[in-house]
Amino acid sequence: MTVRGIAAEAGWSTGSLRHYFGNQHELQAYVVRAATETLHRRVLPRVQRPRTEGSVVDRIAGIVEENLPLDAERREEYALWAAVVEWERHHPPENGSVTWDDQRALYRQCIAAMRGHEPVRDPDRAAHPHPDPQVELWAALLHTFVDGLASQLVNTPGELSPGTAAALLRSLLEAVPGQQPDPHALQ
């Protein structure tokens, strides 16, 4: 991602682009913020839609699957997310990775709901560790598992089908201890 390349893609001169961004780092930071906001606008509505049918595992799996590159649209979103993560790796944010924090908060909410905890509606509170240590443990396991599935789906196409990935996800979710029959966060 260079200033010249972005200017050419946008149909602007590099001078015009430099009027808005003092250097490549500022431009890249803007692109990361814009990409993250785009992902939020596209993915969060799908995640937040009500789910009232199916088992608890099916409802949670339906939410978590939004982060898996199971189809063309989600593969594009995964590629964008991977580019943001790569940029963050080379330019670590002062307060840690926003993309990582967002994912962990989502998985924390999913596991908490499965265990019968009330949903946390405040995004700032959802980003903090849950008082139930099992929620934290299983949110970490789910986060790691989903990242691994996504990596396999993208990096070794044909070795893991979307259907197998979805079945593996459900198997992990079924192993979460202390599941409650009707999580409030999903209604």
C-alpha cells in the first residue's frame, strides 16, 4: 500500500492525496480504520439479527460462522480483515489490536450466552474479561479455533470444506460446559 498506488487507484494525484495525509503511515492508519468500520457495518447487522429457531449451539454457530470465510462474500471480508491484521502487525496500535479485541468480545458474548449469563449491551464492558473464568477460557478457545478454521479454509482450499468447518465449529460449541437451554442474548 503506497501513496502513489492508492492515488492511482483513486484517480487522484499524489499531491492531492498528500494534502489529506502527511505521510504513508497516516494514510495506512486511515485505511485500517475505514476497513474496520466497513467490516463493522457489514458484519454486525448479520451478527445481531434475532435468532429464535434451532438449538443454542445452532444459534451461536450461526453468529460465529459470520467470521468464517465460508462463501465468496465472507472470503472477501476475511481478506480485508487479514490485510488489517497484517498492517497492525507492522504498526502495533498503542492500545492493542482493535480487530482482535472485537473478535474476543464477540466470542466472550457467545460463550456467556451459552452459559446463561445476561448479555452485556455496552461494547466497552463487553471488551473486558468476564467474571466467569469458564467464559474467558472458552472464549479464548473459540477465538483460537475460529482463527484456525478460517486460516485452513483460506490457505489450504479443498482440504477443509465449508460444511466440515461448520460441523467442527458445532462440535466445539457442544463441548462448552454449563450450557443453558435459552440464552437471553440471542432473542
